[in-house]
Amino acid sequence: LLRFSMPRPNFTAVAEFTFEGFSIFGWQPRLILFVVFLVLYLLTLASNAIILTVICHNHQLHTPMYFFLSVLSISETCYTVAIIPRMLSSLLSPQHAISIPDCATQLFFYLTFGVNNCFLLTAMGYDRYVAICNPLRYSVIMGKKTCIQLAGGSWSIGLSTATIQVSSVFRLPFCDLACADITIKELITLLISLCVLVLPMVLIFISYVLIVCTILKMASAEGRKKAFATCASHLTVVIVHYGCTSFIYLKPKSQNSLLISVTYTVITPLLNPVVYSLRNKEVKDALLRALGRKSVS
């Protein structure tokens, strides 16, 4: 970040920031990136809207798994709306400044929806665990109240995390660097990272270990295939989501960090509806019925 500053008695305080991420590119590459990201952004909005419409208008999809998918689609849509328009603007005007309040607001929504997505994926992993490991009690365990509590808990964790993180960062005075001891802020960031990245990954990993153990005990090959198929879409999204996130946090200063960050921000929200529509027979059948065509055999 480049910082435009204003004088104060003892130091020069920052009034606004300038994003440098795309300033390394010339005008023509930035214009190409603008068109590509705009198309991906519109596709993300459209595909998530289609998924939500299909789920809402098909009673066969009114199940816990699709409830979580619809909530995830809403969260992913809000996530892209909070981030990508500013990204598109910075591609056209790379030296355009952003005020500290605007920067804090964008970070708040970025963290809220990003953390919410992590825990929604965890809830979806738990849903798959119950469906496969406790199928006879699935409707009892994953009742409407439980689903709402899991989704509400994910949103609450996202809001709480964003509030704590943003307040810890922007309560600091800024000059050339943060003009204060940032030890507490770094500790808060470390604890939050462990909670929102490591904890969901561990819970999802445990869920799938139990799922795999249960599937391997099934006598029917067809039953094992069907059980694996119900997890394929969720597992694909989890691998891409946490693969990009882990790379960003483990190698934040690598040459590929900008590319991975853009992939996580632009492509991952588009991946969820695409994966769930292409790999999920029930969603494909609902889409085909909406188009007046026959279901997938």
C-alpha cells in the first residue's frame, strides 16, 4: 500500500491508502484483466442466483444439504459484491485512493463473509457425516432448528471475527508503518487465523475420516459409489477453498501470491455453483425441468 498522509504534531498520519496490486501492469494488460474479471463477476452473480432460484422452487431440494448450499451461495454473492467492484475500479484507476473508513468497511465485509464461508463448509461437512454415518437418524439430527443454528452460528462467528480484527487493526495510528506496538494485534491475528482456518479444516478432516471408514465398511459396491458421490461436490469445493487460503497464508510474499489471491477472490465463488450443478444429479434434474427438458438418466 502507498499512503497519502497529512501532518500531525509528532508524526505524519495516514489519511488514505492506494492499492498497488495491479499498478505493476500496463494499461493493456489491466484492460484485459478488467474484462476477464467483469465476466467472471457477472457469471458468479448469475450462477448463484440460478442455484438459489432452483433450490427455492423445487421442494425436492428442500433438504439440509441444499439449505446450506443456498446460504453459501448468498454468502459468496455478498463476498464478491464486497470485493470485486473495488478490484475492477482499481484496474481502471490503479492510483485511485481509498479512505481509511472505506478500507475498514471493505475489510469488515471481506472477513465477515470469508469466515462465514469457512464455517458453512464445516457445517456442510457435518451434514455429510450425519447423512452417511447416521442415515437412520439423519432427519432427527439435522432438523430445521439444527440447520438454522449451524447457519446462524457461522454468520455470528464471521461477524464477531470481523469486528475483533477490524477494531484491532484500525484502532492503531498509521504513519509510515503502524505507529504503535502491534504485538497484541499480531497475537489477535494469530488466534483468529487458528480459529477460522485450522479449526474448520480439522473438523472437516475428522468428518471425512469417519465418512471414509463408514463407506469402506459397506458391503455393496453400488452403495459405496453412491456414498462417495454425495460427498464429491463438497470435497471438491473444500480442497480448492482451503488450498488457495493455505497458500496465501503460508507464502504471503511469494511471487504467485497475487495470482492465488485473485483466484480465491474471483474464481472460487464461481466454482461452488458450477461444481454443485455439474456434479449433482438432483440439481441438474431440477435445472432441466425448469428448462422443460427430461431429467438426467
